[in-house]
Amino acid sequence: MTQTFKRTAKQQELRQLLSGPATHCLAYGGSRSGKTFGFVDAICTRAINAPGSRHGIFRYRFNAVKTSIMLDTFPKVMKLAYPGVSVATNKQDGFAELVTAEGKSELWFGGLDDKERTEKILGMEFATIYTNEASQVPYESYLLLQTRLAQKVQKLDGRPLALKDYVDLNPTTETHWTNQLWVAGVEPQSQKFVNKDDYRHIIINPADNLDNLPEEYLRMLQTMPERQRRRFYEGLFQSDVEGALWRRQIIGRLSDAPAMARIVVAIDPAVSTTIGSDETGIIVAGVDEKGRGIVLADESGRYSPEEWARRAVGLYRSYSADRIVYEANQGGDMVDAVIRAQAPNIPTTSVRATRGKWLRAEPVAALYERGKVFHVGIFDRLEDQMCAFTPDFDRTEQGYSPDRVDALVWALTDLFPDVVPVVEEKRKAAERPAFAGAWMS
């Protein structure tokens, strides 16, 4: 088949690794380095060379794998590398058929957050399982995927198609299961050494993808704060910050949300949406029937007031929450007004910071230490902020404000009212004082 594009040197190196003898192959490194393209490229090669084969591509959330891979990377790979192969994509069920003169093969795209869809997909057997953006995937979910790596199928030359487990991510911390398995060579649960010959890895960074990235993007990555630069540009696993309130080891994990007794959506709103401005922290959390704190979602990001209000109200409805809690030190009336513009009768509570960030966060971190709080899945950006939050945290030096942590603290403080004192207002907007004050200082 005539190639209509040129793979980067690192993508060629990745192809050699993926077609080698190791079953378990990891690629980690910085952002936009070409990892996903390389893996999808290799999977399509395997599918075309083995008619009747089935291959699974998974992320934590189905919407993410559908948008970023099924409707973006996968069509690009087929158009550039395999223009003569017919493709039939079923967007609703999340699979595609690759059709050649020799037969058909299937690619399935799944999200681990949709239990019904996941059970349907995991009723099948696969010759390849690819876990994309594994920083967001719990180890238990990865192990579940491995139980479906079992399809026995032949290639066009009559030889069996080797089973392959592919994984990629932007590296987080050294405690993450990918670092333990592939770099340290230790199985995270049993702490036994793995066969290193069967666990091979490669590092791929943005500098390895220069032909496909704008110079401005690379300069932006190079000028990020140290921890972000080391992760997204240099592609390095990092240790948690010494003296931080949280450590990864104390964050409890659940694969599915339990029955909930109460749920809130907490907002730490930003005053600006310009480049370099703070994020708006939006956290969904609740208390389950056993009295445990459960973090259900992190939807933080840079939004206009109308956008974050719309998102918060949408989360309130989709999670059947009890109320929205928002920080009102700055823009209290404005915050209430934009929420009520979306949903006039929604229950809200405004809270005002009367103590410093660290003092407010300490009792919440103590809940984690006592095993009282669990995360449903992995919220890597929230947890990065948690594990970098020190008493002397300097937002200017770090280059960001811990808005996700702020929203988390407001949520859990509302859910555990005896944890930390907070000035709370439940009056109507007209009774509140006019816009004044500073952000959480």
C-alpha cells in the first residue's frame, strides 16, 4: 500500500516496539507528541492484516474517546495511511469496520464511565486493547480490560496474531500504576516484580513531533510553571510535593458511584476568562448512605460566567443534586444572578472565606487521612493540585491558582459542616451586600 504521509522518527520507533515480542507496551511523554496517532496507526495495521480480528480502544469517558479518537484521530489515520481501505463507522454504538478484499475487522471505542456500554463491549474478546490517557483510568479498570485480551485469530500469512496491550498517558506522579508496572517493574497490588521483557516502554515528547506542531505551542509548553512543564513538555513522572496537604496514597478510590444521600455542586468562580486567568473550579461531590464523602466529577475550566453557570446547572440536574454552593467573596450578587438566569428556582448557598486557603483545606485533608473521602475514578488535574498544595503555596511562582482545590474544599465543607467554620449566607440575592472584596486570599 502506498504511503501518503511520513511518520516521525519516534512514531517509527514506536511501531517497532509495538510489533515486537512484548505484550504490554507503554508510551508516555508530553502533550501533542503523536502518541495517540502512533497507537491507532499500529492498531489499524493489525486489523487490516488479520481479517476477523477485533480491537478495543478505551478511555475513562466515552464522550472523550468518541470525540478525540473515533471522530478525529482514527479518520485521519485511515485517510493518510490506508486510503484504499473502506471504513464503516457506527457512531451510536461506538465501533468501526475496516473492509478489505480479504475480509472485515472491527475497532470498538469504549468509555469506562458508562457501565451498561462497558458491559456490552467487555462481553467480547479482543486481539488488541489500547488504554488511552491512562492517567485518568483506575488500575482496577485496567485489570478488567486485560481479562478481555483473549481473541484467537490468524493473520493473512496464516500465523496467529499476537495479543497486544497498549497504554499511553501524559505522566502524572511516580505512584501511578503505569510508572510502577513499566518503569519500576513492580505489580502495584502484589508488589512482585514483573517480567521486564514483556513490559516495554518508550518516551515520546512534543520535541519529537516538530513537523506537526506550531512553534508557538512549543514555546507555550516551555514557559509553563515547573510542574506543568515537566509533565507536558518534558514528559516526566514526578513525586508529590514535599509538605503538601494531600498525598496520592490517602485518596480513596471507587470504580462506581454508590447510592448517595446528598449531593452538591460547588463553584469557585473566576473573575476573568482571558489567557492566563484563573480557572473556575466546579466540583460535584456528595455523601453516600455510609456517611462517606464521594467526589463524583471535576468539571473545572476557563469559562465565561454564563458558561460556568450553565455547566453547574447542568451538573445539578444530571446528578440530581440538592443544591449549588458557591464562593461569594467577590461578585456574590453576580454569581447568584448568573446561576438564576439559568435556573431561577435552584437551591443555592453562598459562602465567604474568613480564613486562609491552607486553614480551610486542612480539616478537609484530614477527612482523606481518616479514609472518609473517595474519588469515583481519577481526577488527575484536581489531584495534581491537591498534591502540590503546600503552606507556602505561591500562585505567582507556580503560575496558577488552585481553583479546583478551592471548589473541593467548599463542597466537602458543606457536606461535613462540622469540619471547618465558614460564613454561610442563605438570603435572597437582593439582601446580599453589593459586589466587593477579593478572591480567596
